[in-house]
Amino acid sequence: MNPTDPKKLASPGEAPPGAPPRAEADAEAALRARWDAGDLDGAATEAIRVYGPEIYGLLLSLHPRGGDADDLFSTVCERLWRGLAGFRWQCSVRTWAYAVARNASRSHGEAAGKRARREVGLSACPAVSEMAAAVRTETASYLRTDRRAEIERLRDELPAADRTLLILRLDRDLAWNDLARVFLDDPGAGDEAVRREAARLRKRFQLVRERLIALGRARGLLRGGDG
């Protein structure tokens, strides 16, 4: 087996299609314009179109079996739709969406395997419902055609929180302060709390990466001197 670049070892794989980082500012501006105009259904539909693929990809990584990711994605879409009216723009919609997704995923895990309960029927907003269904279909198709490398399966041995950290930092390129808001489950957290959590996550990220490199070496996926 060919040695693998240790920089790629910690990566949970290629992100599904979504808004590239350079387009995020434009996407956020468009969402804010819809929100300011009072078009909350339109803003929710656009948010799901732009950010839905990467959110659904994260949920599939954390919940790959039994249709859990589909149920959780519906829950996330519903919470985004319902929550936009009270959104205070203390962070980006993208960061908020990841916080909502992580909260839904964690709550699902704490429910001892029970399916995530849908809180609101998306049929009340057909445009949002149709966009969520389209995102699920297209993203699942994309991921099925993307061959999964042996090196990527190592991440499945990590706790869900560590897998989430790797995906959001490496694949989704979230800034440390945005990561802190996601993990604090409080997009509006104060600066000091964000600073402390960002510092904690940096240390945790390094430990997780080192663990994956050690696993890769032990299984012959990396040369002993790589790192």
C-alpha cells in the first residue's frame, strides 16, 4: 500500500457540494437581504440550497446507518426555518446551521437510538420541503459515487465530537471562533467564552490528529517518519 500524506490522514474526506469559502460572504449577504425584506421562507430555502449539502454530508458521516441522517436533516431544516425569524446575526447563517446540526446529532445520540422527532411539518412550507428533499437526493448520490479510501475509515473509530471537529475544521474550513460557537451550542456566546473554547478546540484538534497519525502508522498507511 502506498504511504499516505499525513496531512490527509486527519481529513474525513472530500466535502459534498456546497458553497465554496470564497462565496460564503456573497451567500450570507443574499440571505440577509431576503431576511431584511421579510422573506423568511425564501431565506430558509436559499440557506438549505447553499449549505444543505455540507450539513447533510456531516450528518451522514456521523449517522451512516438506518436512515438517521435523513431524519436529522429534516429536523435541522425545520429548526432553521422556524428559527430564522428570531436569528440575531451574531454569527453567519452557516455557523448557526452547523450549531443546529450538532445539537440535533448530539440529542439523537442521547436518545438511546430513537429516531429524531420532527418538530414541525415542513409541508407548511412546500418550497423549503422540496429543497430539503432535493439536497438529500443529490448529496446522497454524490457520496455514493465517491470511493471511500481506507484511510478515511480510521475516523469512524473516533468519538462523534472528534469526528465533527475534524470535518468542520478540515473539510468545511470553519474558523476557530466559528467552531467554538458551534461546540458551545450558542452562536451568540460572548467573546471570552468563545476565546476559551477556541483554545480548547485547538488543543483537542492536535491530539486527535496525532492519534490518527499513530493509527495510520500502526496499520501501514504511513511511513514511520511521516508526520
